[in-house]
Amino acid sequence: MNAIFTVAAKEFRDGLRNRWIVAISIIFAILAIGLAYFGAAAAGQVGFTSLSTTLVSLASLAVFIIPLIALMLAYDGVVGEDENGTLLLLLTYPLSRWQLLIGKMTGHGAIMAFSTLVGFGAAAVIMGSFSDTRWPELIAAFGLFIVSAVLLGWVFIAFAYIISGSVTEKSKAAGMALIVWFLFVLVFDLGLLGLLVSTQGDVDAELLPYLLLLNPTDIFRLITISYFASEQITGLMAITQHVRFSTTTLLLALLVWLAVPMAIALLIFNRRSL
């Protein structure tokens, strides 16, 4: 375990030195505060609106940002070390391949978790200070949102390591990372909407909500929606009204999405030739 923590600490320090942590925290804080304050501008109202409206809207926007940041943070975790000639050097130290990979993933995961907590946490404090929302309700809602956002980031960090361990050039890893982001964030939901349109809605209403579990970004949005179950659901997420997933079930589904890519990344890295 000491070897894993040593590698993780190095990655975290690199994140501090490269300003990754500061940049991600600022992006998340501006995103949350701006959406909370100006989210109702289209309706002619400026100021902090309801907590449910803010978080559901924030989840819909963050689902584009979090996966992209996670992929860009870790896409060169293996191939970058290999191109720089430091991967072989690292493996001469008294640590195994799995310890090195888990350590690097833990370090990048810590960067994502810390930045998410600071960025969205700062927004929660500001919103709590200048709105009528009660602190217990605010802490519970933002706490669940931050936990699910961290898990989503970790899922795409694991995807990034699958990519990084599979290629031999950073440029290829960057391209594949963008393709993965495009598929999960845009193409999947467009495909489901296309299915609904092509069949004129003649799809099993009980089956379709479960298809959303095949995409971690949709699970992330469903977690926020499930917390505010009494709110009106619109868009593609409205199909979940036929089947109400519990928050615990959705969090477990997101953990499965984390565990499977991590296992695949470990398998690929163990078979990677140096």
C-alpha cells in the first residue's frame, strides 16, 4: 500500500504544480455559481432560484464538462510515461505493475475529487449564504451531487487509462479520448432519441429506462433527478417516470461502471510490452 500511496502522492503533487487542481476547481465553481444565479435569466429573473432547479440544470451541464476534464487529465497516464522514457524506470522500483497503475489512478482520482469538492462546495457555501435554502437541505443535496460527480469523474479516468494503456502515441490517446467523450455524452442519448422517433414511441416503456443504465453520464443525471423525484422531468430523462430507480441503486450502478473499466485497464497494462 505504501507504494500505491507514494505514486498517488506524486500524481497529486504534479496536479498542483501543473495547475490542474486550481483550474478544475475554478471551472466547477464558476459553472455552479453562474448557473445558480443566472439560471432563470431567460424567465426575466436574476438571482438564486430553487435548489432543485439549480442542481438538475447543473447536472445536465456538468455531464458535458466532467467526463471531458477527467479524460484530458489522465489520457497520457501510461503512454505519456512511455514516450518520456520514464515508464520503464518506474517499473525498476520495488513496485508491481498493478501498484503503479492503481497509484496513478488514485492520484488522478484525488485531483478530481479535491477539485470537485472545492469547486462545487464553494458554490454551495455561496448559495447557502445568499439564498433562502436551509443549510441541512443544501448540504444533503449538494453532498449527493458532489459524490456522484466524483464517481463520474473516476469512471472516465478509468476509461482514460484503458485508452492510455492501449496505444503507443499520446496523439492517438488524445483522439481516442475525444471519441469516447463524444460517444457517451452525445451519441448514446441521440441514439435513444432516434430509437424513439423511428419507432414512433412504440418501445417497451419498462425496458427503455434500463437502457439509460448502459451510460454512466445518464446514471449521473438520474441520481440528481431521483433526489428531487417530485420535480417535473423533461427531455429524455422523462422516460424514467415509468421505472423509479432508487438513489442507492444508481450509485451502485455507477460503482459497477467504475470497477469494470479499472479491471480492464489493469488487464491491458499487465499485457503491455515495454
